[in-house]
Amino acid sequence: MEESKVTRLSVNINKIATLRNARGGNIPDVGLAAVKILKSYHADGITVHPRPDERHITYADVRMISQLLRTGNMPEGVEFNIEGNPIPKFIDLVCEARPAQVTLVPDAPDALTSNAGWNTVTHADFLREIVERFHAEGIRVSIFVDPDCKMVEGAAQVGADRIELYTGPYAQQYYTDSFAAIAPYIVAAKCAQQAKLEINAGHDLNLKNLSYFLLMMPFVSEVSIGQALISDALYMGLGEAIKAYKEHIPPYFDFGTGELPF
């Protein structure tokens, strides 16, 4: 087996923008936060999720962060991930910003937060067109899905490079029955491996449930965490919070090196 690696931590900074927007102005500075998270606090990536109403991260923020990451002498390998529903102005924004990864999320404009994955079968033609558009720009595409093999297989069939498993249901059930909570994700992950898809995960992961998730899923390429990490940073400081989350990420087995160990 190849040398083991570590699941990458991408920090979602939407909540930093929410705090700024509550008062107006530029405190806290979202761009400065992004640079510090990557350069000083050693996160592996930055995630943003601009919504059509721009209630937290704005389209201008995305452009500014993209420019900072291109010109700010970032450490090698850090990545910019833009999440969102691929409406026309979002597609244009992503093609302009040219992140390493775009994550397609089917959230409605008025959704408080993402709460379900794509039906990759029903929306196959639409998703295939979007994937081809981003691939033409050299952007890796991840599709946000529920832990359902049909949806995972559908993501592969439309040409996605990765899936992001929606972990909200896992987080809700973890405290009452951790194994029942993780079981459907293990099945979905096996389907992803068979379909040659890499796996990301995100939503409601925190310092209590993260290690178990990754110990049971020892092949996840990336976790994207925002709400919990930024909340912990209020008490711990941003650098210490990022350090704590990275310490809760166990080594994983390199994707594609063999059968899953269960």
C-alpha cells in the first residue's frame, strides 16, 4: 500500500463574513482571515459558499479572495473551493475566479443552509453540462450528495471528479447511535470507490464527531468545516481552533490502493 496521507481540512469562512455583514464595513476582514488561515494557521484550503442574496460571502469577496490567493505567495498545495447552486451568475463567477474545486450544491435561494444533496439521476443532463463547463476551465468538480449509492453512481455518470457527502444526518444521529449514523456513509463510500470517485464530506462536523467519522471512513480526501470551527474559534482563537481540528483528523489510506478495511 502507498504511504498514508491525511484528510485535508478546508475552512469555510462564511460565518466570518456573516459577522462582518451584521455591522457593515470590513471588520472582520474576510480577505485577511483567508490569508491567515492558510499562511499562519496552516489549513489546507478555504471554502466559500456565495448565495444569490449575498447574506454572508459576497461575489466581490470571492473575486478578492481569488486574487489574494493567486498573488499572496500561498504555501504549496493550498486550495480554494467555491460551493453553490450553479445558476448562471454563479457559473460565471467560478469561471472568473478559477478555484481548484467547485462543489455543486442544490440549495434553494431562500435556504437557511444546505440540507440535501442532488438527485443526480433526475438532474443528470443539467449536471453533465455544468461539469463539462467547469472541466473546460480546468476546475475539479465535486457534487454534493446524500449517502445513497444511486446518487453517488449518478455523480460518476455525469463526469464528476468527487462527491461531497452531506453529513448533516450523521451529525444528528451520532450522539444516540454512532454506528447507525455512519453505516449508510460506509455503503455510499464503497459505491464511490467502485465508481472511481474521490470523497469529500461536510456539514455539521465538529470536534466531537469528526474523528469517529474519519476513523470509520479512512479514505476521505477533504472535509469542509465552517460553523463549528468558527464557533470554537470564539473561545479558542482561530489558529488554535484550526490546530484542534487538524489534530482530530487521523491518517487515511490512500484512495484507490485496495478494498476498504471493513
